[in-house]
Amino acid sequence: RSQELSEARIDYHAALLALQEHGTRMVCTGKMHTDRICRFDYLCYSSEAEEFVFFYSNSSVMLPNLGPRRFQPALLDLSSVEDHNTQYFNFLELPAGALKFMPKPVFVPDVTLILNRFNPDNLMHVFHDDLLPAFYTMKQYLDLDDEARLVFMEGWGEGPYFDLYRLLSSKQPLLKEQLKNFGKLMCFTKSYVGLSKMTTWYQYGFVQPQGPKANILVSGNEVRQFAKIMMEKMNITGPEEAAKEGEGTEEEKEKETREDYIVVFSRSTTRLILNEAELIMALAQEFQMRVFTVSLEEQSFASIVQVISGASMLFSMHGAQLVTSLFLPRGAAVVELFPYAVNPEQYSPYKTLASLPGMDLQYVSWRNTMEENTVTHPDRPWDQGGIVHLEKEEQERIQASKDVPRHLCCRNPEWLFRIYQDTLVDIPSLLEVLKEGLKTRPNLKKSKAASTVHPGRVREPQCQTSVQATNEAKLTVSWQIPWNLKFLKVREVKYEVWIQEQGENTYMPYILPQQNYTFSENIKPFTTYLVWVRCIFNKNLLGPFADVLMCRT
Ligand code: UDP
């Protein structure tokens, strides 16, 4: 094993000398432990102590140098979940001289990314907490390339989705458990510790009830680029490319690309759709499309992604499998089904994903409101929603409740009881919700990525004023188009003008199609107005305001 790492790519004695002389060096980004990623030279790990070790010498560097604040509460979050107290990273310090008394270190020559997976058993967590953040952390640091080594320190086994983690680099990821195999002391020549949180869109409810993150920084563009590369690595060709490459006449290929179909993502152990066959028939009938079912229990993940990547609609009970909607083509619809007494508004990881700007997915939720159509499982273990371990009174209260009240993660028994119900889907009410919720029939053909280019500032803004009478004045504002407009095809260009009387704290906003306008209403003589102008593309792409104009009538 240690040979596998060393591969003669590293001059052992030079590395040992460097470590002894220079010690560990750390330089980090981020002001807070929650937005920090650190880069290390010669960060070591003692498998005996199960601790990372920072070796001090005259030339070691530690930035930020926090002193004891390094433990308040930690240097950084090792997973992408913000400030979770089981996911903190820190290291022990030792003088480099102590190396003389320690086992000979094994050096890892690969550039290494060290992180915690948050919950590698759950597909939503795998994508949202680990794969996307690791993918974009690797994009942030050039030397974390296809040859990078990933090390997962959360301490879990490979888990059911390990093959997906393997797609991130050509090297086998290492688990904490395996680090022992490399000897008592291992030193990472170059490593990064921590994950970017830039791509996460959901918080799971550890400190406040779950919901979309307050400040989402990712758009559909980045999610789709990630999805595209993951598909390439899984050797999945998108439906269109598949058709192009296939045999057959142009017409046949055309047809092949045109075939619209629906996917029902089925769960086979918990949170079942009890009348799946009836649902499938009804959908085929209603939309005149073929309906395929997929399930994680029955197919390879790659074959599921292959099917989903060409689907017009994806139906599924609420659950982690719905994160696969990030592989849906633009213009497709996600239809999420919720069991009885569960409010879709309060559990929205997949709605938030589908609604990211540029994801270009439609989203509809349906909720079972008929108690006779739900099947509860009070006798199951607590983590599958069982409640028989609770006091009789509490059991009765839960059984009678029609809505799970807001709650924190992760062991609320009422929530677990309700979310693990099986559901007989009432077809008429589902079709009704679809009729109302789908603005247009899901359409993959017309869905090109919308432009996201924002206008530049308007140029040469000017104002001219004139006084007509003691109570009448005019204010003419004019400007030139933003510099980038002449390179763009924009459907609709408008301008927004804000006028504020100096000293007042309100302003009048105006939307104008042209590049100048004379205002006379509400304009007083011998008054100073502050005027801001900006450009707007296609109703919602706002540009920056030009420098404020001071206009005196
Ligand atoms: N899962 C599945 N089929 C089932 C139940 C669960 O494939 O019948 C998968 C699910 O997609 C997730 C994992 O098992 O990846 C854990 O499921 P759980 O119900 O605990 O979580 P949830 O789906 O509510 O996030």
C-alpha cells in the first residue's frame, strides 16, 4: 500500500529533510471557520492518535494564526454543512524536532483534498454536501486536478454511492480507516483541507427549521456543468448526442430525439406509492407519453441518469432520489409527491434545486390530503417513523394530527412518522395540481439556455433642467446605451430612472423604453434632484446604476 503511494515519484530523503527543516506550512482563505479552506505543505496525520499534526520549525507558517481561537470552535468545517459540531477540523502541534522520536513518515506525493462526507448513505447528501462542493473546490485550486487524491475523514465505510465519488478524480479515494495501512505517520506533501460551500442551496434544520439557504450563490449553470461532466464520466451520452451517433436516417434520428417520455422514480422499501401501476397508466393517458419507472434498488445509477437525462417529466415521492432532477434536460418538469400531513412548503430541497435560476425546470408539488389514502407504520423502528416507543398520549396526538408542526432536524418522531407513510395517490387531484401548476406543457425542444448577460452601466448620463414658471419646471435626463449592448441580441431593452428630491428619503422610479425623457410632473423649480439610471434586459436582468446625477432646476 505505501509503495502504491510513493511510486518513486518522491525523493524520500529530500522530503524528510524538507519536513524536518521547514516543518508544516499552512495558508488559508476565509475570515471565519465556516468559509475557510486551508492549503498545507507537509500536513501530517498520526493514525495512532487519529489526529492531524502540524510540525513547527523556524520556517513554518500558519495563516491565519489564531492562537487559542483556533479552538473556538475550530479551524474550519471539514464538510460543506455549515458549523456542524461533528464536522470540525483541527490539528495538533509538535516541534519538528519531535520527528526524531517518531515513526518514519510515509509521504503522500499526490495533491490531496481532505474532507468529510456528511451522509454518504443518502443520495441527496451525496450530491449536495459532497460531490458538488468537492467538484467546485477542485475547480478553485488548479493543482486539485484529475490526479488529485481525495481523503474522506468522516470515518464511514465506502457507502452505496462510492462509485460516484470515484468520478471526481482518477485516483482511488481513501477512507479514514485506510490511513492506518500507510503506517503510523503519514505526511501529505501538498494538501487542501475543507470544502467550498458556494454550491449548496439547502440547510437541513440543525439550528432553525430546514429550508433554502439564506444566500444562495449557485445557479443552474454550475449545477448543469457539473451534471454534464459527471455524465461524461459515467459514459452517458445525452439523448441528443446518442441519437446523432446512432444508425438510421435523418428522419429516424429526428424522431428519436423527439420522443417525449415521463419517468416515475419509485422507492421500493419505504415511502411507497401504493398504486404505482394506476399512476403510470393515468400519466400515459393524460400526457400521451410513454412512462418508465426507475429505482435505485433495481438499476445502476448510470442507467437511471441516462433515462432521466432525456425525460420530459419526473414524478417521485419526496426523497433523496429526487436530487437526480439535476440531470433532467432544460424545460422538464419535476413533480414531487408528499405523504399525508406533510407540508411541501416546509421541505423544499428539490423545489429549491429546480428553481435555481438557469436550472430551467418546472416544479410542482402534490400532497395527499385524504387520510384514508395513507398507510402509517407505527410499529417500525423510530428511524423509519415508528412511534410505539412513545407514551400512549403522544402516540394518539401524532395519529390525530393533520399537519407536522415545524421542527428541527433530525429525530422529530412526528415528522418521521408522517414522512415514512405510504401513499395511495389520488389521480384526479394530482392531475388537477398538474393542470394548475404546469404553466406550459413540459417542452424540451424550445428550452435553450436563456441568456444571463447583464447590462453594463448606461454611458454619458446627463440632465438638463428648465424653469417654466414659479411652480413649474422640467427635468430632461438622457444617456447612451451600455457598452456591451452592441454585441448582444437582446429581446427587450428598458431603462429605469430613479428621481429623488435632495433631502427626501423616497424616490420615484420610472421604466422607460427610450434613452431620454423629460419629466415635468412632480418637478419643482429651484430644487436639486438626484437621478440614477440603469439598463434592464428582458425584464429581469438588471444592470448597475450609473453615477448619480445632481440636477438643479
Ligand atoms: N432509498 C431508496 N428506496 C427506498 C428508500 C430509500 O432508494 O425505498 C434511498 C434514498 O433515495 C436515499 C437513501 O435510500 O438515498 C435513504 O433514504 P431515506 O428515506 O432515509 O432518506 P430520504 O430519501 O428521506 O432523504
